[in-house]
Amino acid sequence: MRLLWKILLVAALLLPGNAWGEFSYTGDVKSLTKDGSGAGLTLSNAKLRIYVVKSNIIRIRLTREDKFSEVPSYAVIYDKKEPVQFSVDRKRGMTEVKTDELTLRIDENPCRITFLDKGGNILNEDEKSFGMSFDGEEVRCFKKLFKDEKFFGLGEKTGNLSRTGDSYIMWNSDFPFYTKATDPIYASIPFFIGIRDHKAYGIFLDNTYRSQFSMGAGSDRFYWFGADKGELDYYFIYGPDPKRVISSYTELTGRMELPPLWALGFQQSRWSYGSEEKVREIAKQFRTREIPCDVIYLDIDYMNGYRVFTWNREKFPDPPRMMADLARQGFKIVPIIDPGVKADDGYFAAKEGLAGDHFAKYPDGSPYKGEVWPSWAYFPDFTSEKTRAWWGNNLSILLDAGVAGFWNDMNEPAVWGKNVPDIIRFSDGGYQADHKKIHNVFALQMAKATFDRLSRDPERRPFVLTRAGFSGIQRYAAMWTGDNYANEDHLALACYMPQSMGISGLPFTGSDVGGFGGTPSPALFIRWLELGAFTPFFRAHSCIDTPDKEPWTFGAEAEKIARETIRMRYRFLPCLYNEFRRSTLTGLPIMRALFLEYPGDDECYAPDAQKEFMLGDSLLVAPVLSEKDILKKLYLPEGYWLNIWDHKHYKGSQWIAIEAPLGQIPLFLRRGAIIPQWDAQNYVGEHENGEVEFSIFPGESSSYEYYEDDGISRKYKDGAYALTNIQVSEDKVGSVRISISKTYDRYDSKVKSYRLRLFATRLPAEISVNGRRLERCESEKSLMARTEGYAQAGEGVILIKIPAGSPIEVNLN
Ligand code: MIG
């Protein structure tokens, strides 16, 4: 007996598998081979691969398997095969991989990684003792935590923007009425930015398993990230400008396409507008009260017993007629789509799904059922291409009836707050995987199925709204922040979370205005609406069993302010649209944390400075995040600023407090700002925007590229758009020169005249346009009735109106 024990003990010690059950390090570097894309290293306990992706991006892969996984990434779509210049040198005890911008040093005994900039400054390094390691099936990467290192990103997380000192889980979770401390919630974006000495880098962990990011939580020595299983596969992205890190990250994981312009309008939802009658009534209220609105949502009760792709015919007797009528009033209808397919023998989608083998399965091959709205339901395997196509074809049923886009909910996937069992099988693009791997990308692949179906139509741009997601979701969908609550904590979250999502590559985001749960006071609702008017996605929504929350339900005074606030959103539409378009090219957020624009200004990282943001690079928005306050304390970064409401000028680099009565969200123009606006309308396309107004706060020299297209079709992708360059300069004595010229012209612009609203330092003695002297009008009103001229429009404000054309040169002397 004793002998047997001894034998067993010796055997256990000798087994290489011993290390698998517990913590183990990578060990030393044993050998190295260079190749065209980087280098491969054999370590004592693992294999390491270095890929030089771009001069500022290096990918690190580590596995203990015999070979690296061949399964393609769900997130990374970057495939530019442009050669990158780099060198690999093995010296005594270390290997150096060098690009034009970055050095990767790999110490060999043991294997530890350090990233340095060109000047040899350390940007990021493995923790000396732990580095990359394995803990059972888990992979881990320990990084040295530098004093004063700041972390941001990780997508849709609660709290404010700072991720330092906290730990976060990536596991898509349905958490109704989450709090400011709940984690995880709906989406997983395993990407963060680290900033030290005003220099930024990013790390993207491309692993879909449940992962964890512990950013100096409970340790002043290291931060670490890792996943439950799979490879340690991460990208190190160097800035040093934080905006560049985001651009590079979205070069890897993709960028949004231009949404239809109507999707930037105000949108109204509730759980549920449960009948045709009710939907028509809501539409009528908006139009008779002249509160602008573009979209009405249909929540789960439009369906027949929560069967996806069906209608409750009693409540919605004729959907095509309803939607056609509403379309004539300028409304789009977006229905909710949940992934669960009711397990009902008589239901066509269940029958088709079973016959076509479209559902996720138990390992014994029988289809998995989980319980959710339709009661027991099958879950389509969106990781299978044929299933995505099948789903897309069924979406046609709703599209043919007239819906304008889709709202994907419960796509974590949620099964009444429980988890789909780990063992459930998915196709994984033909490679086969279990739920542990697929859970976090379920929504991504469902959104892909939806987006792919919608993008079949060249006349119409896709619009998809999603609750859950993974890195790359920005390619397919806008994301809202799920089930929030009508209180001040959530009003603040509605300011923070979209900023964080923007840092993490998701530009098209917003919250349920007014709070999903609970009952906001009129003031809370208005403050939320003011903030919402400057978030990229602008929708009011409300939970079942809550009182009405439409903009007219808070009393006459609140209704008036709500109307003006939403009208303001519509006036800013061209400004927003231009930022959307820029984001399609750069991946940068539209709603931007201050420090992204001013990374060198320490004050911009302050928690209080996160209670404001930039829209693009010229408009500062400082929402009042409280229901009682009528003062807003805010920070103005370096430079000069102009308060849009009272035209007062401010020097930057200071905290100020200004009055902000209800309906007056603090807005500031940066000196040099040029911002396009249209007249408000009740919905996008109500009338042609024949006049565009540029708000101009002249600086020494600045310019704006004004983008126009048809706002609806995908023809812009083939070049059907126009660009107008506006250049403004002011000299020392206050003479201003404005040059306007079309620089690209493949879209037939509807603009007949330009209005230039100038916040000038002095009143000019004379204004000329292309050498012709402009006539001065008595008032703004009399100017509006004429085709050209100028007028004083308030103190320090000059309004100029001129016919559109190119080139135009305006001189104010
Ligand atoms: O179990 O469809 O976040 O916006 O109104 C709740 C009903 C399901 C959750 C969504 C919410 C939606 C609600 N849904």
C-alpha cells in the first residue's frame, strides 16, 4: 500500500501535466526564429509569437498548445498586408524587435516583455516576477503598475471614466436597473488605454472567453488581465496621442458605417406601445405638438406571443398600412428583435430552424432550449454563416412590411438572468466551440446577421441598435446602455458611459433618456433630454408599469423646454452628422472625453472634468447632472471659449461656474470653431435644408470640411457626396476673412444660401463678398427675407447671408 502511494507520488511529480493544475510561468526563451511578420519563440513552458502589425502596433500571442489556434478572430478584421519595416536582433540575454516607433524587448531568462518608445523610455513592461503566466486553463498577463498610471476604456462599464484601482469582468450580462457599481453589464470590450506622463498606449485582449481586467485593484505592484481559457492574444498599440490609440484600435476591429440621417433624430420608445392605435396616437401627439421625432419603437408586445418575425394581429391588424401612413408623417418604425425562437411545434421559425439545423445544441446533438420571453426557446447559432443568412431572410418579413431597422435585445444572450450552460455547442464558423467561448460574441454575430441583411439594399443604410456586444460591434450597430433608472446616479452614468464606450471604439451610443425604470421629476427629465440632445444616439424609453414619459407628460412648462431642446438637437444635426462621418474615417468618438482633445492638460483627467465632454473637437458640452442645480461648475481647457447662450468670452485653463437654468445646457465654442447648423424641423427630410448656417468663432486660422450626401442611401460609399471647405482667419486688428470652396462635388447639394453667424471681436466697418460690398440690414428678421446682406444679431454677433456658390471670399474689415 505504501509503495503504491510512493509510486503515485513520484508519477505525479514527473507528469508534465502537473503544471496545468496550478500557477506556472512561461519560463525562459529557448530559441527564436524570425520571419516576415515578426518572430516565433520557443519558451520552456509555452510558445510565443510576435507580429509586427504596424509601426505602432505589436501583437503578442502565447499558447501552451502544440500550435496556435487557426480560428479567425471575431473582433479583428484588419488585413492590410502592407509591409512594415522592422528588425529582430537577438543579443546576449535578450531579443529586440524594432519598428520606426517602437521597441519590443524580450528578456530571455525568464521571458519578460517590455515596450519602449524611440527614445528608449519604457511605456509598458511585464511584471518582473510574474509576466505572462498560466493558472490552470486561465491565461494571465501581469504588468508593472507605474505610479500615476491612469486607465480608461473597457467599453460599457459603470462608474466614471477612470478604471484605475478597480477590477472588471467581461461577461455579457443582463442586469436590469444596474447601479453605478454593477459589473459586468451587457457588453464586453476588452480594450483599455493606459496613460502616463501624457503618453498613451492601448492594450486589446483578443479573447472572447470570460476575461478579467484588474487595473491595480488590491495591488500597488501590478495590474493584470487574463481570460478563463484560450490564448493570451493581445495587441499593444502605441499613441502617444490617445486619439491615435483609438484610431489604431478601430483599424484593427473596424469602424461604424454612416447611419441614415434619421437615426440621428429624436427617437421615442416605451415598453410597449402595444397597439396600432397607440402608435398612431403617439405619432399624432408629436406632430400636433410640433415636437420633432423621427422614430417610434415597437417593444416585445407587437409580436404574437413573443414569437419573433410575427405580429399580434389583434393589436396590429395591418402593419404595412400602419407603417406606410406613419412614413407619410415622417416616422420610421423600429421593432425589437430578441434572439430566442419560441419552441413551439406549430411556429414556422421553430420548424425552419430545426429543419435547417440553425439552433445551438447540447453536446448530444439535441437543440438547446432556454427560458425567456416566449417561455422555452431555441437559440440560433449566429456563429454559423448559414444561420445568419436564414435569420436575415426572416428579417425580410418585417422589412417588407415597412420597418426601418432593428433593435436587438436580450442578446447577451439572456435566459432570465441565468446562464446558458457552458456545454452548449456552437458552430464557431465551422471550428466548433462551446458557450464559454461564444457567449461574449453572440450579440456581435447576431448584429452581423442583421447588418448583413440590411446592407443588401443599396438604397437604404442599415440601422441596428444593440444591447450587448463585443469588440467590433461598432461595425454593425449603435448601442444603448440598457436598463437604467430615473435618478441622478444614472443621469451621471448617461454622461460617463457613452464617453467610455467612445474611448473603446463605439461612437454611436446613448442612454434611455429619462431613465428606463422609475419616474423622473420634470427637471430630471429635462436635464436628461438636454444631455441626450448631445449624445450620438438620442432615444427616450421607459419600462412597463411606469407612468408616461413622453416629452409632453411633464406639464406645459416642461413640454415647452423639451420642444426647444429637441429642436436644438435638430439644429445641430449637420454638426453631428459631420462628426459621424469623420468617425467612419477615423474611428474616433463623437462624444469625446476632454482628455482626448487635451491629453497634456492634467485637469482634463479630473473626475469633475468627466462631467462634461467635447462633441467633435470644437464644441464643449457641460450637462447639468442634477435635478436641482441651476449652476454648472465646469472646466475650460486651454485656449479661448465662447458661451453659446450669452456670447461671453472666457479664457481657458480654468474652472468656472455659470448659470444654467432648465433648458440651457452649457455649450461653449472653442476659438477657431466652425459649426454647421440647419433650421429645426419636425423630422429629417420634412423640408430640404436650403440654408446652412455656420457658427463661427474666429481664431487666427482654422478650417472646417463640410460633408453632404443624400443621408439615406449607400451611394456615398461610391463617392456620391460633396465636400465644402470653409477657412476662417482673423488678423491682429480683428479683420476676418472667410473663404468657402467646394473641394469635392459628386452630390447635388440642396443648399441655396449660406448663413455665417460670426462671434466677432468687433463690428466691421464693411463686409464684402467676392469684392462686392454687402448691404447692412436693420435686423436679423429683415435679413432673413432677403437673399444677401448682413445684420447685427445681438451683441458681438454678426449674421451674414449669401447665396451658395464656389469659390466665395468674405472680408470683414
Ligand atoms: O426583460 O423588451 O433593455 O429596453 O424594454 C426585459 C422589454 C426585456 C429589456 C430592454 C428594455 C426593453 C425590455 N427588455
